[in-house]
Amino acid sequence: MSKSILVVYYSQSGQLEQIVNNFTLPFVNSDIDVEYCKIKPVNDFPFPWTSEQFFDAMPESVAGIPTELNEPIFKRETYDLIVFAYQPWYLSPSIPANSVLQNQEFKNVLINTPVVTLIGSRNMWLMAQEQIKKYLKDAVAILVGNIALHDRNSNLISAITVQYWMFTGKKDNWLGIFPKPGISDEDILSAKKYGEIVLEHFKNNNLHNLQSELIKNKALQVKSNILFIESRGYMMFKIWARTVLKKRNRKLWIHLFKCYLIFVLFILSPLILLFYILFIKPFLTNKIKKQKEYYLNVN
């Protein structure tokens, strides 16, 4: 009987689905039985977003509150490998991602099964992956690999271009001067290379050494400046999420959060980051090195 893998994903814009298709191509072209399961919320999230819908997704994303799903259907009770592909929303797993991870049918399939996570993000995925690790641990799954593809433009530029893409549905050069938003076509195609690495280790029953090989091939990167911003941003998102969920006038508090986020992203954050680079980072070399090693690995 041939080996089997289950690929579970949610793709709102279609970008993550492209990544998934390229990543799994080596498996499809081999003798592996590949089964795809696209997460389908009962009330799906729109694309493109409206500004109100985009910011309104923050509290449930950060708090890990699931939405109702059309019950996923799996052909098997067990699989030899599960590929879980997801997007971070507000430095947390997207609502569809956290919802399926809390679905009992999927949790049953995860038990004692090796899992490779495949991330498509703007540039911040560390805090989301930490939450994914907890979900997988609770389900008694075995995380053996992680691949994180991201927008390679600078933090501020990508914040502008991704919002343009999310609110218009257009993945082009806005105003003819900004770079294309999202993960580049080259990086999307590179997912096939990482699929080949996973396939080789999978066939040779060598998944325990998979992550070190993925790191060697730059399947993920941890940048110290992004790590600094993300860890602090996640703490603030948690405070905002708790606040909004407690308040009766949700629209007002979502609007206040939107104003706060724009101010922090484009004014406060660059100043704090500059201070960090000049006066703090030089004295934290060893600590930063250990943090990078931790986030690169799957422990």
C-alpha cells in the first residue's frame, strides 16, 4: 500500500493555494497518494476585503476564536504525513486555520502523525507558528518541518502594498511605482524545491532530520529586527483583542484599533526600531542568536 499525505489549507486570495500546488507537485508526480482538504468556513471571508471587514477580523484571530466550518471530509482515518498550510492574520493563525485545528475530526487525524507546516505570510509568522505548535502538541501531533515564504519587500513598503492588494484584489504595481505585493512568483515556484526535500526525507523515513535540511536550503528566515517588532506587536494585539471582545460598541473600538495600528506601523514603530538598532541590539548578540535558532527549529 502506497504512503499517503493529507494537505490541509485555506487560501483567501489564491496565493497560498499556488504555494500548496507547487509544494506538492513532487508528491503528485511520485507514487505517493496525495489528498487535499480545503478549509471551508460556513460564512467565508471575502476577497477582496473591505477595510471594515479586514480590521474586524482582528479580535477572533488573536483570541483564537473559531468560526463554523463545513465539516472536513477525510478519506482515511490515518495518514503518513500531514501538510498544514496557513496564513498568519494579525500575528496569529488565520481564523479558518485556528478553526480547523480545534475541529475534533481533524484532531483525530493528527494524533501521532508527522506534520509539516507551510506558511505564506507578509513577513511576520513567528508568533503564529508558536500558536500552531501548541495546537499540534494538544492534538498529540509531531511537528517535523516548517517552511515559511514571505514578502521580501521592506516592512513599511509591504504594509502599503499588501493593503492595496487586500482591498482591491489587484496584485500589480500600484501607481506604477510600488513593487508587486505578496510573495514573489519566484518564491512561489521555489515551493516545489522544498517539496522535493520533504519528499526525499519522507520516502527515506528520515523526517527527524528534515528541518535541518530545510534550514540549510533557506526554507525560512528569522530577521532580528522583525523578531523585535513582532514579539511586541503580538502583546499589544492581545490587549486590543481582549478589549474589543469585552466592549459593547465593537465598531467604535475596531475603528480605534485601526487608527492605533496605522499610527504604530508608520510612525511609532520605525522610531522604536531605530532606537533598538542603535542602542539595544549591539548588546544582545548572543540572546538574538539563541532566539533565531529556536524559531528556525521545530522544538
